[in-house]
Amino acid sequence: MSTAPASDPRRAGGMTAGPAVRRCAERAEISRWSLWWSLAAVLQLAACSNPEMSDRSQAAMGAAAPAPMAVEAATDAGGDAAEASFLAYEHNASITLPADAIGARMQEAQQACTSARFGACVVLNVRQQGGDWPSGALGMRIAPQGVEPMIALASAGADLGSRSTHAEDLAVLVRDNDLARERLAKERERLQEFAARRDLAVADMIALSRQLADTEAQLERAGREAAQHRRRIETQLLTLEFRPTSIQANRNQIWLAIRDSGQTLAAGVAWTIRALAFTLPLLLLVIVVLAWRRRSRHRRQG
């Protein structure tokens, strides 16, 4: 009869040792995780017991991270600078001073502009009125840094009655003009390439020349508009208005009333005469009607 083979001692030992090895590995893993959790708890307690260490850690972490408010502020500043570069400013200032000093002050401001005393400046219009109601106005286009000095010069020793500033955003106009000039330049380049061909018919050459001339005219017009936009952006419009003081204005009104009293009286008398002449036919008609009624009444009584 056959006998069962003897069991291999190595295999038996391996079969019995496998579960034990796994249990040891599990215990080691649990011990390692327990050690990590214990170390984390100790560090947390140390941080709580030393607030300065915690604050320094948080400050270091905050310094390492980017500041979103600073980034947003920088972005906003950049956007504002880009928008401000396309603004066209207009300033109006009203200056009150003695009537006899208006002419000299306007001459001084005009001379300061023409001599570029406060930067590039061009006089656009001058208006001065004398007589009983003296006043004046001076319009100019001046560099931005010269606006405040020019107003200070015009209002020296006088009263700056009112002042206003208006800004117009030319960003859209500048962008559209740039796009139009770019498109026209490309179109002119293509037309010039076609015009350089030698196999074109006479009719095609005539049509091409007309189209090229029209394109060049549009390009020149767009260039002039771009120059005007740059002029409005790089310089600012300033209007100075000069007026007499209110006391002098009231005195002028009184003097004018006294001086014109004779003319006013004559005008009133003339108007009264015209009114009487206009109503005289009506008065005659009323007198005739009243006389006729009285006569009719006397006849009835008689």
C-alpha cells in the first residue's frame, strides 16, 4: 500500500510564518502613524503655548504668498494710466478784477502764451469789449503743465470767480482711426502691387488709378484726424474770462440809468403821443354815440 509523502518542513514553516509576518507589519504601520500623530500634537501644543512663534510662521507664509490687493491695485493703476492717456481736457476760468485792468491782464496772459513761458502754447481766440460793460476772453491751447501757472498769472491780485474742467475720452476714436489707417495702408499696398503688373488693360489701369487715388485721399484724411487727436490729447484747451467787479458793474448801471434818463423820458412821451393818436378815433366815436343818445332822450321827454 502506498504511503503519504512526508510533509516538507520548509513549506510548513512558511505557511505558519506568513500570518505572523503580516501581523508584525500591521503593528509597525500603526506604530509609525501613531508616532506621526503624536509629533503633530506636540508641535500644535508648542505653537499654542508660544503665540509669537505662531505669528512669525503665519507672517512668513503670508509674505511668501502674493498679495492680491497689491496686484489688483497695480492692475487698476495701469488701466487708469492707459485710459488717462486718451483724455482731452478743457478748462474754463472766470476772473474778476477792476475794469481798467482787464486789458493789461489779457495782454500779459497773451504775451506769456505766445512766448511759451509755461510750455508750448497757441492763442486760439481773443475777445475784448470796452465801453460801459468791459469784459474780455482769451482762449488758448497749452501744454498740461502750463495750465495752473497760466491761471495763476491771470488771476494774480484778482478773484478767481469760478473754474470748471471737462474731459472727453478719445480712446474709441483713436482706436478706430488706427484700425482705419492700418486697413487703408494695406489696401494701398495691394493696389500698388496690382498697378506694378504689366498685363493690365487700359480700362483696368484707369479704374485701379482711381481706386488708388481714393484710398490715398482717405489715408491722408485719417492721418489728419489722428494728428488732431494727438493735439487734443497732448495739449489742453484753456479759456480765461475776465469780468469787472460787481461794485463797478452796479455803478455802471446807475450811471447808465442817469445818463439815459433823457432818452427814456423822450421815449415815454413819444409812446404816449402814439397811444393817444391810436385811440383818438375811438374817442371821437364814443363822443358821437353819447351825444346821439342824449339827443334821443331829450326828444322822448319833450
